[in-house]
Amino acid sequence: MSDYVLELKGITKIFPGVKALNNVQFQLKKGEVHALMGENGAGKSTFIKVITGVHKAEEGEMFLDGQKVDFKGPRDAQAAGIAAVYQHPTSYPDLSVAENIFMGHEIIKNGMIQWKKMNEEAAALLNQLNADFKSTDEMGALSVAQQQMVEIAKALSTNARIIILDEPTAALTKNESEELYRIVDKLRDDGVSIIFISHRFEDMYRLASRVTVFRDSQYIGTYDVDGITNADLIKAMVGREIKDLFPKPEVKIGAEVLKVEGLSRMGYYKNVSFSVHAGEIIGLTGLVGAGRTEVVESVCGITKPDEGRVYLEGKPIQIKQPSDAMKQGIILLPEDRQKEGLIMSWGLGRNVVLPTMGKYAKNGFNDEKKEREISKQLLEDVDTKAVTIFDPASSLSGGNQQKVVVAKALGQEMKVVIMDEPTKGVDVGAKAEIYQIMGDLALKGYAIILISSEMPEILGMSDRIIVMCNGRVTGELSRGEATQEGILELAMEKSK
């Protein structure tokens, strides 16, 4: 009997012109949570698709319980007890939770779908996961965390004994992540083997006993989580030491650029005041739901505050809609880059010049040559990794998509740059590059507001830190006095 429930040896997968996986290996024990980590583009997604029968490898072997298997497609993998839960759940929003759970393997008797039996079994699975919604609820009405729970229930409904979780915490709040951790712990205790893919070190430390690292489509190594340091793990992932993950430059802070005074919006935030100077990075932080994003949305004209004033370079300004803010030089890089920052089906170049197309028009016609030159230069300025400016935004990794959003901002007249969760869902190497860009913007004299839930990011990049809780500013800390404990104390002050 094999020590491993799943083992892959020498797996190579080739797409036209690119080796997506090059001689990789992986071993999973029964009842183990095994983390799989690596930069975007390291080959993790392709690897999952080989395991689940979506892709067929050109070379290599796969074993289940020591027996060699050869999947012809996803149904073979499902029949063998393998299921994958992806970061963006692929559900049917207009159908019920039970219909989503049993999609493709409905309970049928005498040619009739057994709705009552399916609802009962779906309810039992949800109960097992401590779900706070019903099997008859409509899928589209659920939160992202609840939809993921349905996907896990779906995996369990197929009697999966190996579950692959792909970036499951990327879109979850801290509380939702804790709930997911609880579910994963329970599955592991029930003997399910789990491959957990994540960029977040806290996920790995909280759940996994071992971690395997891929880099540039190759297997780098497998390590005991208790026996590897952060520095060694980063080096394995990016192939170099990131000595200074937060390359915060020394910048001479200039005059006040933006001042927010007594801003309030009923039900969202109250009496919020702060300022930001030229060359300064202020961190705006707090627990999820503190009201950080809502405040900057009002500053940018996305929502209307009930009271308060906004001043730019000492003068009061009226911002009624986002285009007013952009004209004034206040640029927001939104948290959800895929929905709000980019048009995913468009080419990179067209995305970059979208807000400024009018500037390059001649006699009412787009000057496409000029647009291409400008967008190419801006994308190169932020070191975007792409083949051409015509590549669709959807073809890039999360880190490179964020760089396109930055390039788009650079094409506009900027005074204030608001970056909302700029490194969410990107790998450690891309994070360092985004921090470098942030530091370069500060050196050029832009005023920067960084909204982030990641404490190391806030401490590493901010000159001053504004902490919010339940819609109010509960404190301000200088770079020198800020500590993780101090920020958390202020972030939870009114939550007790």
C-alpha cells in the first residue's frame, strides 16, 4: 500500500510555444493539508487541471493509492474522488443551492429527478459545514464565502477524498477566512486530503503541514511548514532573496495636497478628517467593514457624502461624479481590478488609454498610432510582463493586471493616487514590484493614500497611518510609533 493517496512524477505539459509544466512532482498523504505555492505563472493552475483531467500531460505519471491512473477527462477524475474548488465559483446564479450542488450528478430514479431527496441531501451537507443558508436558496443571492461553501458541499456530494482549494481566501474577509479554516480542519479530521493553493503565508501556517513550491513551471522543493522560514520560502518562490520587501524611499514630504474635513455619510462613516501631502504615503487601515473604501469613494465622487468638505491644494472642491475627481487629478485604483479597473476582454493598450482617448484624437477620430506609442511606453514604465499591447487583460496574472491599472493612472494628470488593496491576490514577487512603483510615485511628488488590510504592507509603506473602526477615525500613528498591536487596538476600539 502506498504512503500517498496521490502522487505525480515527472509531469510535463506543453502548450504551443510554452512549457507550462516542466518535470514537476507532488505527493499528498491521506488526511493531509498540503500547501502549493509559487508566483503567478509558476504553473499551479495548469497542474490542478492535469490532476482534475482537464489537461492531459505530455510526459509523466499519476498514481492514486499507488495505482497508476490515466484520466481521459474531468469525469474520470470526479469518479476517482478528486474535486476542485476555484477562486471564482463557477455556479448557476438563477438555480437553487441544491441544484448547483448536484449539477451533473443528479439523483435520478425511474428517469425522474428526485428533488425532495436532493434537497434533503444538500441540506445535510450544508449542515455538516455549519452553513447559515438553506438548500432551497437561490445561488445568486449568496455571498462569495457562501458560494465557496456550496462548491465544497458539491465536492463532498461526489464523495471526493481529494479536494483542491484554489486561492479560496483571496476574496474573503478575515471572519469568512476563519470559517473556511474551520471547514478545512474538519475535512482533514474526516480523512479528506486537501491541496491548498494560496499566496497568503497565514493560510499556509494556519492549515498546512507541508508546502510544495513551483517556480517558472518547475518543481523547486517540498518543505515541512514548521521547518522553513519566511525568507527561505520567499527565496524558493521567487529565486532570489527579497531583502527589502517594502522598498520605501526616503522622501521629503511637501505641501498639503488633499484635505478631508468632517466627511459623513449616514450608515457608512461619520466625521472623518485627514490630510495627505506631496510625496507622502498615508495608510488607511482597519478591519473589513470599517468604512475605508466608502470614504474614498465619496472623495472620488462615486457616492455623495451627507456633510463635510474636501480641499485640494488649500481650495475647497466640489466633486459630484468620478469624472470631476479625475479632472482634478484624484485617481482611484479600485480594489476589484477585474470588475472596476479593467475591461478584461480588451487589449492592454486600449485599457491604458481609455480615460485619455480624447487627448489623442485628431479631427474627431482616434489617433491609434499615438495611442499605441503612449500605452506601450506606460506599460513598459511599470514593467508589465506581456507579449504585446494587444494581449487581452484577462490573459495576465493578477500582479500584471494591477500594473496595467497603474499604467492607466499614469497616463492621466495626477495629484492624488488612491490605491485600494493594491496587492490583493498577487504573489510575493509582484507585491515587491508594486511597492517599488508606489515608492517611485511618492518620489515624483504624488500624494498617495494606501488602503490595505495587510498589516505588514501598512507598516512597511506608510509615512502615517490613519486607523478606522465602525466608520470613524479612531487614531493616527506616525511611521516611527506604529506597531501591529497599536494598530489592532485602535481598529478594534469600538468593536468591544
